[in-house]
Amino acid sequence: MTLVAKGLEGIVANSTSISDVRGDIGQLIYAGYDINELAGKVTFEEVIHLLWHGELPNRSQLDTLTAKLRAARSLPTQVVDFLKSVPADAGPMDVIRTGVSMLGLFDHAEGENANYERSIVITSKISLIAAYFHRLRQGKDLPPVRSDLSEAAHFLYLINGEVPTKEAADTLDLAYVLHADHGMNASTFSARVTVATLSDVFSAITSAIGTLKGPLHGGANEGVIHMLQEIGSEDKVDAWLEEQFAKKAKIMGIGHRVYKVLDPRAPHLRNMAVQLTQQLGEPKWIRMSERIAEVMRERKHLNANVDFYSATVYYSLGIPTDLFTPIFAISRTAGWTAHVLEQLADNRLYRPLSEYTGPEVGKTVKPIEAR
């Protein structure tokens, strides 16, 4: 009898030195560093270097990487023209997917470091595609790129047209660090499967973006804000939850496919959400979230995941709801490209089997008139 693992659950498809998700103990590791050791101590740019090279950079290495990322920030004119032609009601993830794919048309990287240079290009430009589309759909001008801002600060500058506060930039930077990689998740797997055919890096990241778009993967954080808005106020949380329990409905941002205990990224985002809502004088969102998390722990023995609190963080930063998943994509590009480079370094084509459940052979073809 063939053993079938639907969704490849429990199947080890490859080895990696990039990250590890230890769901039974609630631990996330980036190249030997516990996420709790990294969070708040290193920048997103340092994490990019860690994922690509396996070590945190020294000052010279960080300066070199930062300079490369900032030098690659501008978009080809044709990509900007595409963004200007996109319907204002287009989905941001659809726009980003197409924009990244278009970048491949302007690729001229050559030599043994070509894929590394392509990783620089994609990681640097993906935030511009997202931000410029957002500006254009609002009928606003496109702020010129700057080379004096971090990746997180530059994105906030692009969408708002003004340099963010240090607190806002640091908050988004920490969110980038927490989302940068997460083992062999669905989008990372799709990137590795694509590039394993010896397709190009742009195709691999396009595959990953298309996979992340799904509500069962990257789209969950948008669902959390919609849930909170639907509930409306703190006094309605319990009744709303009871209604969902009766319908056996899924509660967005609660539980995780891998983590059997607390998602280690969630407390960091919770702390940021608390600080932001206190600063803004708008604490109801985090209070509602805390009550939902409390009830779910007591009633269902499930914990909040990274999406649960990241939604409140982004919302408090004034980021539109439909840009939540694009932010996930911007940060996760660091991990996707790291996995693509690792896959290519020791490549083998992915070719899993499937269990055939159709009729047994023996059918005969009748003339079409007799069918």
C-alpha cells in the first residue's frame, strides 16, 4: 500500500542551512541564531546578509551590501510605465508578481555572481513596485528614490511621500526581520521547485509571490484586520467568537500548521502593537486582539501566530490593509532568494510521485457516435 502524505506533511524534501522551524518547541532559527537573539539587535539588511552568506556581516560587509541594495533601487522606465497603466483596483500582489516578472526582461547579469546580483536587484526593487503602484492608484506623484534610507524607512517614505519617524522605521524593520524566512513553507518550496528546473531567478521569485498571495499563506494578516473591523468593538468580541464557534469557522491569525506551541515571532509583534496603539491613543484594536487570543487559548488551546499581531502593527503604522501581504513579500524576498541560491548550489529536480485513484486500465474507446 502506498503511503500518501497529503500536502507533503512530514516529508523532508531537501536539506538547508538557511533556517529551521522547530514547531514542537516554538523556535525559529536563522543560520544558527534564535529569532529571539536577532529581533531588536540586528537590522533587516544584516539579516539579508545572514541568509545569503550564513554569517552576520561585519561593518565592511554590511556597508558593501547596503550600497549595492541602494544602488539598485531605481525601476526601469518600462516597469514604471506598466505601473501607470495598471487599473487602480488591481490587486497589489498581482501587480507585484507581474512587476517582478518584468524585471527579468531587463536582466543583463553575467558571470559566476550573476544570480547573486539578480537577488540584489529583486530584493531592492520589489518594495518600489509595491509603493509606486500604491501611489499611482491614489493619483499621487512618485517620490524619487533615496540612497540615505534603510530598506524599511525607504518603503515608508515611498508610500507616504515623507521620511518616517525613527520609531516607525524601526518597527517595520523588526517586522521585516521576523518575516525574512521560515523554513520550507509553501512559497519557498515553489521558488525552489521552479529554479530546480534551471529556470531563472526572476521566474522563481514570481512563483513564490503567486504562492504567497493565497489566503492560506500570506493573506492571513489582511484577514485579521477585516475580522477586527467586523467585530467593531471590545464588548462584542465574546459574542462574535461564540457565533464563529457555532459555525465551526476558522479564526484568522490563530493556530499554525507547524507551531504546536506559541509562534516565537508573535510576542515581538504583540509588544510593537501595544506600543503603537498606546502612542496613537487607539488601544481598542490590541485590546480586542488580546481578548480573542485569550479565549482561543482557553477554549481551543490554540495560540496567536505572527499574522495575528502583524496586522495591528501595520494598521497602526497607517499602511493600507491590502499592502499587508506585499510587506510580507518584500521581507520574505530575502529568504526566497537565499533558498534559490542554495538550491542552485547543489541542484536536483523535484519530482514527487502521486497516488493514482482513477479507474483501473481496461476501458476501450468507442466511436464518438456511440458514446
